[in-house]
Amino acid sequence: MNSLDWVVLIGYFGVMIAIGLWSHKRVDNVSDFFTAGGKMPWWLSGISHHMSGYSAVMFTGYAGIAYQYGVTSFVTWSLPIAIGIGIGAKLFAPRLNRLRSRLHVASPLEYLKTRYNIQTQQALAWSGLLLKIVDVGAKWAAIATLLSVFTGITLTQGIFITGIITAVYCTVGGLWADALTELGQFVIQLFAGVAMLVTAMSKLDGFSTVWTVWDKLPEGHTDPTAGPYTVTFLLAYLFIKTFEYNGGMWNQAQRYMATDSAASATRSARLSAILWLVWPTVLFFPMWCAPLLVHAEKPDASDSYALMTEQLLPHGLLGLVVVGFFSHTMAMCSSDANAIAAVFTRDILPVFSKAARTWSSRAGLLAARLSTLGFLGLSMALATQINSPTFKDIISVVIKWVAGLMGPIAIPFMLGLLRRFRKSGPTAALVSWAAGLLAFYFTNYNFDGSTKTNVALQYQVALPLAISLVLFIVIGFIKPEDTPERDAVIEQINTDGDGPGIGATVPAQAGPGGVTGSGKDTGSDVRGVNGVKD
């Protein structure tokens, strides 16, 4: 990188901070900070949903898969995500929106206290929080790895720089800042992706590369499934991503909650699905051509896209593409930070602190911002250890840990929204969650903690979710735990129409230590299933 590239990069950071500061004016309370007050346009929500779904791992781990195996990188990654989001557009998106519009919650998990009980809510909240620290740590490591290729700075320095910039805008502006910066990041990535596509084709056969390159690529590069990414893996991945990208990743649920109506949430999901179907092909095509253009130095070829960028692009465009790397990672990390802060301040803290249940608007907002900073700090610290023997490499963390552990957390949360599973109560939720976590451990590790090497990747990531799903359903039939209070919550979420208050009334719920939410105005920002004000 030369001075022109640095100007582009620093200018990008400046714009992100400016958007965050501008968004600060739109944040008056916790509802604004976590769900944009339910005022986000569907198209902005859709773009934000898409951008917050992937990071610089696309340009490291998945670039390595594209370099080694070709089009299977698209077929077994973004294609199942697009299909999964399309399925969830009607099944989950409108119901998640009604969590805010009907139950008036600010965190996706707040409704679990009434839908199940406090113990279930806490189990899902704590395990999801710990998993996300690892997940986002992998994202920081990915972008720092790329930054080190271009600038020569250390991994720790790269993590610190990107983390601090992200912390400024997402802490100041909340979900509005996340969404607006993600819109800007999408525009930047659009130009950067097209620039790399045109440059790569110009080095080969020009525009005709689109149809002439396939015979020149390594053998098997055009196979839809290859290596460890088999048809079974594809089906398992579709199964997992349908839950994960429709709300299992809490930041994705927030995008649906932030729109003004259930219909808008559905439109948002459809836009995101279309973007997942179309845009990754533009990004992947140069990666598929990479074996003809560069020689990867790392065994997993995770440096191939960075090398191609450095060798092919002129200065200025090089800086733009590097900005594109940052845009994806910062989008995902900031949105995750906001979602985790929502869960921590709305679901975890009130259980342990009486003061947290009666926070004023100002105190609640301060807690939200401090929680965001705390999460970012922990994930950045973990990122410096991401290549340790415990976590192995970046792509294994993203594919194995996140895909394998997300399912047991997502099953009770997502299926709890649906009438069909109303008989599955706290027992089903907790047993399915615990069994899924144990299944992940024993499919990946031996009793002594050493890593298993004889289990196929598709079973490592799919088995925990499958076990959780089966147990959640079966236990619901064997031991039904539906009650009028739980049925009332489900009816609120499933009743058609966008106006608040339609359907059954949500009963007051006993809080920690038998405290009942009376509905009295305590000065907090959002009143819903936790008995606090909207």
C-alpha cells in the first residue's frame, strides 16, 4: 500500500465514525439503541441483514476453499444461506418482528422468560454470549491477517485498530449506526468487488473469461461439491443456516425486529436472500480464477485473495478493496456487539441485579453502551489467541465451532416462536440445549480433550443441531408443558396483522425471587414480557 491507498483507508474510517456520531441523534433510549425504535425501512434492514451475515473470513477462509475446490465455495456456503433465508422470510421474520411490536421487547431473548422460564433464558443467553465472543474473535483475527499482508503491521495491532474504530461508531449510534454504516459498506464493497472482478478478467480473456476460464481451471474446480464439502455437508449446512440466519444469530433477528411491521420484515428477508444468491458470485469469481493468477503461500490458501489483490490492482483500487475487507468484518462485529449487549443488559443483568430492573432511561442506555464496549474488548483479546492449539485456525472456528454450537442455542429460541411446538416447554428446551452441546463436544473431542480426526465435517457441525431438534420435539410430546401464559405469548407472536396488542394478552410474569412484573412504570425504556416500559 502507498499513500493513496492509506488515504482511502483512513477516509473510510473517518466516514464510519461520522455516521456513528450522526446516528447518536437518533438514539434516545434502549429501544432506539437495540431495535432502532421499530422505524428502520425494510430495504435498509435487508441490506443490513445481508452485510451483517459475513466478514473478512470471506476473503481468507472461504477464499482458500475457492482456490482449492472452486465453485463448491458458493454451492455449499452462500447458496444454502440464500435458500434458508428465503424459507425464513415467511416462517420466522414476521414472528420476530412481533416480538418487538406485540411484546415490546428490546432483546430477542426477552420473550423466553415467559415462553419457557428464567433458567432457559439464562442458559441460552450465557452460552450464546460465550460463543459469540469466540466467533467475533475469529472475525477480528481474519481482518487483522489481511491487514498484515498489506501493511506489515502485527496481528495484535490490526485487531486493535479495527476494534477501536468499530467500538466508536457502534457504541455511540447503536443499531442505527450499524445499519447506516452497513449501507455505506455495501456501496463500497459493490465498487471494490466489481473492480476486482474486472481486473481479474482483464488479466485472462477479458469479458469472455466468464465462459472460457472453466476449461483452464484445475481438475474438479467446477464440481458443485468437492473435498470435505460433500452433498451431505451441503444438506447439513442448509439445515443449520436456516436456523442461524433467520434469528439464531441474534444480530440477524434484530434486523427483523427493527422494521415497522411483520410485512416489512418479510420484505427485508427476501431482499437479503436475493443478495445472498447474487452478490457472492461476483466476489467468488476472481477467487475461482485465482489458481491461474497467483500462487498461494499458505497451506490452506487463505492468503490467495490478498495476494491477488496486492499483485493485480493499482494503488487507489488496492486501498478500496482493502476497505471492502474491513466493511464486511466491521459490519458483522458491530452488529454482533449490539445484539450481545441487548441480551446482556436486558436478559442477564436483571436476573442478578435489582437495580438493573429499575434503571432510568439514561442509566439503561449507559449500560447498553458499556456492555457493547465490554463485548468488543473481550472478543479482541480472544482474537490474539485464535491460532492457538485450542482454536486452530480461522476457518475451523467459523465453520465448526459456530455452526456446531449455534444449533442447540437456536432450536429452543426459534421453534419456540411457532404454534406447532407450543407443547415443548422448559424441560424440552433445556434438555435439547444441553444434549446438543454435549454432542458437539463428543463429535469433536475425546474424553482427554484431544481432537478427534475420524469424524466427517458434516457430522461435526450437523449432529448437535439434529439431536437438539429431535429432543425438543419428542420431549414436547412426552412431557407437554403448555400453559395459558405460554400459549398467550405464542398467540401474540403468531396472530396476523401488524398492530400492537392484537391477540391474547401477555400475563405478568414472576421475576427472580418471585417478583411479579406488575406493569408499573419503573422508568426503564421498554415494557413487555419483563414488565417494563416501552
